[in-house]
Amino acid sequence: MSKRWRWFVAAAVVVLVALGAWLLVRTLTRPVDEIWERIVGTGVLRVCTDPSWPPFEFIDSATGQIEGFDIDLAWLLAERMAPGLRVQVVSVGFDGLYDALLAGRCDAVLSALPYDPLRTEDVIYSVAYFNAGQVLLTRPEVAGIEGVDDLEGRVVGVDWGFVPQGDPRQRELLRNLPVRRYDTAADALRALHAGEVEAAIVDRISALSYMRECDGLVVVGEPIYDVNYIIPVRAESSTMLEKLDEALLEMRQDGTMEALQGHWF
Amino acid sequence: MRLGDSLRDWQRVARVVLLALVCLLAGVPGQPLVALGPQQAVRSVNPKMGVHTRLTDEVEPWKIKRTMEMVREMGASWIVEYFPWAYHEPTPGGWNWSHADLIVDHARRQGLTVIARLGMVPEWARPDPDDQPTTTTYLDEEHYQDFAEYARAFVEHFRGRVDHIVIWNEPNIGLEWGYRPVDPEGYTDLLRAVYTRVKAANPDVVVLGGALAPTLAPEGDPEGMNDLIYLDRMLAAGAGEVMDGLAAHAYGWRIPPDAPPDPEVVNYRRTELLRDLLVAAGYEEMPIYLTEGGWNDHPRWTKAVQPSQRAAYTVRAYQMALEDWPWCEAAVMWAFRYPRPANSYLDNFSFVTTDFTPKPIYYAVQRYARGEEP
């Protein structure tokens, strides 16, 4: 072996040893997620929710129990995160959800909560599990509508609270559309169904709920504006977040998430 | 001396003078980019109309000004705005009123009367988060005087500009009481601490107590306490002597404003039950200020009504405050506009969207304020 090679091998060994030492130190000094340890220890995952938002969370008038998409999701996640883990639902008003989490009244929030960049100093978020943003719908027989760009000159139904969303170009385009406003998103969709308008823009929950009851409308393309529902946990819950994300991604891949949506929408 | 030398000398002098002038101008304080504008006045058939603004986290001055202009144009004379202690005294004694000044000055220039809601505990007045995680609504008794000092500094700074303050918000629910068991007697102690300090600094300020959340929660419920029970206990603890008026929250949920008051129901006229408690305790002269209230028109929220109902109910509620409630000084509805969308049902409490587009309720209220047909 030449002298140059010996130097090269020695340098490689030094680099590998340093890397190994760094990994070892990192693993040993990683802060323990005490919240996750308590959850595993007690076998209970406490989830805060505001049960006033069907079909995500609501009080079943027959049983008095809190039910909905998010509650089912909580149980499915719990089972994947640690088999046998039970879910305890904590009812909290919507504007108190973050405070309840930070004050330790629950371990996670599952309450159709949209991602909020201003909260990222206090909490860490899971990957998104549902997109509730605006979608464009039309009837299958209406030709030539494949996206927002095809709406120019078309009559579009929206609800009274409609606000153009998206990038500046899209907002400008939507602002200049001859929109017809209806009392609710469902009324806008009924108008589309009845042929009063050629397309409608509503939030995805309203669209899915309507389409569950009535055939004859189609969603065109992806949501034109994203409102992603996520699960916040406290900033120190790093292990718990890893497990949550792992379970959510797994559920997305194996079709569980789609089946859950199919059940509620 | 040649002519060229003389010219160069003059040029040098001119440069020095120009530089001095630039330096001088740089030192002159600039005018604000968003001017207050001329003094305006509200025109309305109902001087009790008000709306809660949400400008605490609104950074851009033009949005503050636009908000106040639109409130005036809608015909509302009163606003309630939140002035967080944590923002204005981030370190003990380190006052910063710049943003609050902006809000108050724009409101006054539009002819609006400001009711200031005081709350939000700074980190320095709370336990060390390593020992005990707390929220911004957690205030233990040893810091009551610190909060009272904030209130004193506030009324002194805004003397002649803000004459009404609300002490705390919804102390009868756990969320607003730092997730401790709610405590009407403890809240009365807080009210007393503030009242004494504030009145010594400015006897003309109207101190409002209560601002209770309308709720049917029974005593012992960890989430909160029935507002009627809570007020009764406040009054028994002497709250009537340390407040000049009662702040009340009057939400209608799905019930029309005319529906009769009932202790077992949360509705707009529940306010009359609060009034009954004041009268029974001997405070018949004490006014009530509605500092929050109204209806929501989200299509999926379980406590919401249709947008057209919301508009009609709100107009009727303003009219009832004017006609039927002589003891009610102001009827302030929640909420004029949010600085950013919540992407939830909360957005459907607002009168205008985040980008200042008026909702139908805005126009309905405006027509009413102008005395036009609905």
C-alpha cells in the first residue's frame, strides 16, 4: 500500500469514528419525551376537541357521546402508535384548544384544526390529514371547465361568505367573476345542480357532504386553495409526533384514511 | 485670485450647505405614513350600537384606520378592543403604548368611543414554565397588584381618550382563569385591587367588571360556572362596590333575540337575568354594557343560524338595547373583522372579511343605522 493510500485510509477511519461518536452522543443526549412516556405508562391518549363541528366532531343526540371523523381517527392513530392505547376525549371550546394543550389538559388536539404558522413557536404539527380548502365543482355535461382559468365569462355560484383565495393572480381572477351568491354552500350546489350556474366554488367539506347525498356533480381537479387540518402536540412531544406522523402516513398509504373519509363523507 | 479658483470655492461652500441641509432634514421627525385625517362623527339612529374590533395583532396602520372608518360608516359608535398587558408591559415597568396609541387615536378620529378590555398576563408575572406550565390567563393573587399597576398606567396614559375599561374576560370559565377552578370571590379581589388603584389615578374612568361567559355549567364543573351563580357570588363578595358597571356577553346561538329569558337557556335576553341580580343586590342604578354578543352564520357549526337570520337578529338586538333596555349603555357585537382568517366557524362571527369585503350583515346593519328599510 502506498503512503498516499495509508493516509487516505487513516483519514477515512478518523471521519467514521467521529461520525459514530457524534451519532452516539446525539442519541444519548436526546431529550426524553416525558409526555409520550406518560401516555404509554397510563395507556391513555388525551385528545382535546370542540364537539360542535359535524361530521368531524359532534355530540350524538341519541347517545350523548362525542363522535365523528376526528374521534375515529384518534382511535385508529392510538392503536397504531401503541397497541392497546385508549383515547380519552376532552371537550374544549374552539378558541381554547391551544391553551388546553399548552396547559397540559390533553396530549394532542384533533378538532378539524387548520395549520397556523403563527403557532409554531408553541406547538409542533403533524402532517396534514384532510384538506378542507375551496374546490371547484361543475356538472359533467358542462363542457370546457377544467380549472379556475376556464371560469372567465361563466356564472359561478358561491356562498355569501365567499372570499377569493389563492395566489394574487387567482384572487384577481376570482374577484372579477360574475359570481352569484347564495345563503349557504349547499344552496350554491343546489343551484349548480338545477342549472342556475355553470360552476360553484365551495369548501371541500360542503362539497363532499352534498355529493354524499346527491349524484350529478363533479369536483374539478385539486382544491384551488388549501386549508389543511393537522394535529398539534406540545413542542416537547417529539417522540409522540414521530409516531403520529408515522401512523398518519401509513394510514394514507394503506387506504385506511380513504376508507375513513368514505365512511363520513 | 483667478476666476476658476473662486468658482471652485463657491462650489465647495454650496456642497457643505447642501450636506448640512440634508442632515438637518434627516433629523426632522417624519409624518406618519397613514395620517389620522379629519375629525369624523358617527351618524346613526341608534347611539348604543357597537362592535368588538380585533386589532391587537394588526400590524399595518392602514388596516387599523380602515377598520375604524368602516365601523363608523356602518353606524356603530362604540368599539371594544383588547389591550394585552403582556404587550404593553413586556418587562416590569417597561411600558410600550405605541400600538395602543395608534388604535385609540384612529378610533377617536372616526368619532368612536373605546371600551378597553384589559388582560393577558406577561411571562414575568407567571410561574416559571419549567416549574408549572401556564397560559396567559393565569394570574395568581400575589400578582394582582402588578395587574392593578398596569390598569393604573393604562388609564393614566389614556386619560381623556379612553374612559371605560373592562377588567379581565369571562373569568367564570376555566380557560379564562388559567385553568384553575373558577373563583368569584378571587375575581372580586382582583377587581377590588384594580378599582382602588385606577380610581386613585383617574376617578372619571368607568370600571366594568364581569364580562362573564353565558354558560349553564353547574358549580363544581371544571370547565366553568353558570354566569348567574357566579355574578350572585361576586355581588355577595362586594363586587358591586368596586365596579361602576357590569360588562355582559349576550350570545343568541340559534335563538331569536326576542325569546324570553330563562335561567336554563343561553340567549340574548339572558342579560335581563344579570340585571335582575344587580337590582336584587341593591344596584338598580348600575348600568350594563354588552361588550360581546351576537350570532354566527357558519353553515356547519351546530350553534349557527342562516346569514339572513343573523342579519335580522342582530338588527333587532340593537333595537332592543335602544328601546327596551334603558339600563344598557352600549350593545357591542362580536366581531368586526379578524386580522387573518381562522378557517373555521369563528370567521362567521365577523361583519367584514379579512380583506375588508363587507358581508351582507354589514349592509343590513348600515341600512338600519341610517334609518332605511331593511
